Amino acid sequence: MARKTLVAVDGSPQSEAALAYALEEFPASAITALHVIQLPEGYWASFADSETELPGYENARERGMELLDEAVATAADEGREIETVLESGKPAREIIEYAVGSDVDQIAIGSHGRHGVDRVLYGSVSESVVRRAPMTVIVVHERPDR
């Protein structure tokens, strides 16, 4: 049975590197590209009855679909077909929940390499996924040749 690889995509050079890595290193793996629309919390969330009513949700959804289309095109350039999934919520949580629910064997995720104050302020999705996912997580930095 083919292995399943989940690649988190957010449009950053690091997530593009993660997709390129997965396509190159796992030629027999079924690859799924996942984009998570990060929903606002607190003040703005209290005014909406559903996530689709949140300010900017439709723009974020359209951008997410564009990113997934770009991932499909990247895979096609490598002679591969991939599946895509668009979720919304907290990125690390959604990545892990999807991976567990879909029996994914490994996750490839880009890292922005934040440290110090930036890491405290912005958090680290990749770090959270590494700490909490029950499967192998491969953290990829931007490739120097690109």
C-alpha cells in the first residue's frame, strides 16, 4: 500500500520547499496539499454566527484555493498528481487532525526559522506540529538553490 504524505502549504518559500521535497523524496507516496485558513479569535469571532461571516474570510478562502491550485501545478510540472484540501481553524491543530483522520504516514511542513521574540509573538506552527503529531514530521527550510 502506498504511503500517504501531507504537505502544509501557506504560500511561503518554505512551504514551496516542503512540497518540492515531498515530490522529490517520496515518488511513490500519495501526496495531499493542505492549506488552513487561520480564523480570527476573540473580538472579531464574537460577532459572527459562522466562520464564513468573519471579516476577510472569502478573500482568505480564495487565496487558499489559489495556493492549492499552484501546488497542483507544481506537482504536474514534476509529472505527479496530488490531492488538495482546504480547512479553516488553528493551523497546527487542523494539520494534525487531518493527518490523524486520514491515516497520513508523514507530514512535510516548512519552517520560517523564527526564534527569540518573533517566535514568542508569532508562534511556530511547525514546532507545534512536530511536538504534537503522532507521525513523522519533516521540517523543510527554504532551498538555497531557489
